[in-house]
Amino acid sequence: MLSFVFPGLGQAYAGRPRAAIVLALPPVLLGAFAAAIIGGRFTGIGNGLFSSDFLVAVLGINAALLAWRGIAIAHAGLTPWPDITGHDRRTALMVVAGLLVLTLGMHGWVTGVVVQLNDTLGQVFGPRDPGIGRGAGAGEDGELEPVNQPEFRWDGTERINVLLLGTDAAPGREAVLTDVVLVVSVDPVERTAVMISVPRDTGYVPLPDASLYAGGLFPDKVNALAAVASSDAETWCPDLVDDAEACGIRTLERSVGLYLGIEIHHYAEIDMAGFAQMIDALGGLRLCLPGTLVDPEFDGTLSNSRRQDEPLVLPSGCNDYDGLDALAYARSRKGWIEMADGSRVPQSDFERNERQQRVLLAMRNELAEADTFLELPDLLRAIGRTISTDFPRDQAGDLASLLPLIAGPDIERVVLGYPRFVELPSQPAVNYLLVPHRDAIRTEMARIFGADALTGWYIATDAAAPGDEPAAAVPAP
């Protein structure tokens, strides 16, 4: 049993020091190497830890360690075989066999987790190379140049901006809209992070190709932009005619960048059904409401479990939510919150943006406290079904290094909503389209990122379209 705990311990207890040293030395060296990696002694290998080759090597090491532990257990329990007789022999065989089965189960679990991790990383990061353009317009050298695909390689130290997208795809829905548009920006040098939500009904966002609409502005809601672009990739993205989905995402990515005056470096897309499964894999979330949330118009089609004529009701106070209820908490945008004094606070997309950010923060906290041993396999499967990104897998280690900043308590949250950043529509029954207050947004972005860091023709300049005017000074915060 001591050699089951660590190879060589049983031999040391039995007074066989040479065998103890021989059996203990390889695991000790392996442990020292693993500790050095975790402690950051080996620089520049963090990204390699997420590669398929490394994970295959881990499987090989796991198999070798399984065999080595089996040898140590059998050697400790069975080598004094001539001295064991009768009932003791049967007991020794049963104990050794039981420990070998338990050891096999432990290493089998590790094998399953590593295989699932490799599969999840392949699903999340995917094969798409964001720097390759196809079928674009000809440049000066006659070569085709990418139109809608940004070329960016993060060095691990500069500020990185990731566009987080959530779609409303669900059973019973024909059109797929991007109802979560949220930028997560992290500065690893200053060790700061900010979340910026763009309401789904925001209109007149700038387009990377100003010739598509008058003034270079999209005349519909931002949540419809990706679907419109992907429906006609040949017009919207000449370099992505063979990948309509990428055309929609890239167009939205660059338009949000122009809207905020920053460069969006990568995107991450979240499937809502998978998001609910991910919350369930974590054991649920703790979410709070100041009163009872009532939404008579919530359709509930994502789960197909709530009748469309049944209102959504979420209780007041802090409660534990399963995946579907947490998703309802994040998706509801109508109805009201009934306070303790009986007053009703109307809900809108702006309050929903706030709740979406709270769900992300609650998930962040739950991930930090997750029971890795019990929850990791299911969590990895849920992540693979839920998240996809164009962030390159060979930089996954750099991305993981940002988690302490994103998981910190001081992440700033901004919603670009009414009344400060958008104006309500004058004819909401005709077209509920929020009109941006460009000066207010520009001032807020200058406060967050610095005036000199803003770029793009919409927010960073006073131009009505690309190239119309020189860059204008950004108002002081």
C-alpha cells in the first residue's frame, strides 16, 4: 500500500533501500520537472503545453507511470513470496490485485481527461487560420489581398481585444441573430481588464466597406449584421466567398472595432444551448436579483420546456440557478422586476446586458472554485460544445496566462446603453433602432483606452465615412 502511494515507499519500509531508490527515482525526477514547468522555470514552453504533440506525450508518460507503479506495487507485495504461506498468500494476492485495479482506474481517468482536453482544444480553437484570405481584390503586385480578415499575431504583452458573441440559435428559430455583442479587453502590462457591452438594437454601426450603404453605416440592428453579411458573402467579403459564416463574423468584428475605435484582434462565439450545459457541468450558478423578475413575453424556445404562453418568473434575492434558468436570467429583456414595496422596474436590453455580464462573472467565480476531479470531464465536453474562437491554438498558453486578470475582482464593466450612449428611437413601433451618441462613446473609449490608442474612421475621427476627413482630436474624458 505504501508503494501504491508512491513507488519505493513500501520497499523502504521493508528495509530494501536499493530497490526503494531505483523505484522512486523516475517519479521524483518527473515530479521535479512538472513542478519546474508549473513554477515557470522553463520560459517559452507555455503554448506548447496545449499542443497535440505534448498531450500525446503526456499519454505516453501516463502509461509508463502506470506500468512503473504496477511494478512497484507487485514488487513490494509479492517478492517475499517464499516467506508468505496459506491465508497470507491469498491476502497478499488480493491486496496487490486490488491496488493494481485502483491504479489502473486512476491512470485511466487521466487518459480520459487528456483525450477529452485534446478534443476540446481542437473544437474550441478549430482549424481556421484568420490570416488567410481567398478571392480578394488585387493589390499593387497583382496578388489577391484579404478584405475582411485581420492579420494579427499577439506577442503576449500588448493589450488584446476579444469580441464575445452569443447567438440565439435554438429549436424553433429560423433566423439566427447575434444577441450578445461584448468586447473583453485585457492589458497584461497594466494588469487591467474591461467588459464592454453593445446593445443588440444598436443601429448605424460603421462598416469596413463604406460602399455597401450610404455613409458607410449599417441601417439595421447590429445583431443582424453577421447574418446579412453571411447571406451574401460575395458582396460583403470578396476574400471569403467560400466561407459565409466567417464573412459574417469578420464583418461584425471589424464593425464593432470601428464603433468602439479599437482593433478587435480575435473573436469567441458562444452557443447558448451549450452554455446552459456548461453551467450545469459546473453545478449551477449563484445569481442575484433585487426583486422578482417577470417576463410575460419570454419565449423559452431554447429549452423547449417552457410553454410560450407561460411567463418567465425568477425569484428575488440570491439563488442557485441551473443552466436553463441562468440562461433565461441572461436572455430576458422585457417585462419588469417587482420590488419589495410593490413597485415595478421595467426591463430592457440595457438591463439584460448588465445581467449577461453578471452571468459571465458568476461563471468566472464558479470556474475558479470548480471541483476539478469530479467536474473536469463534463466541463471539458461542455466547453467544446459551447465555445469556438479564431485564437490560434499554438498561443493558447499565452491566452491562459490572462485568466488571473479576467478572474480578478476588479474587472471593469461598461454597457453602451441609454441615455448616455444611445438615443431611443423616435418611432419604436416602426423600427426599434438605437441611435449612437458618437461623442459620448468616443469620450468613454478615450477614458478606457487612452485618446491616442483609438483608431478607425467612425469613433477615432469625425469623418462620416472612411477617408473623408483627417483624424480629429478626441475629446478629453
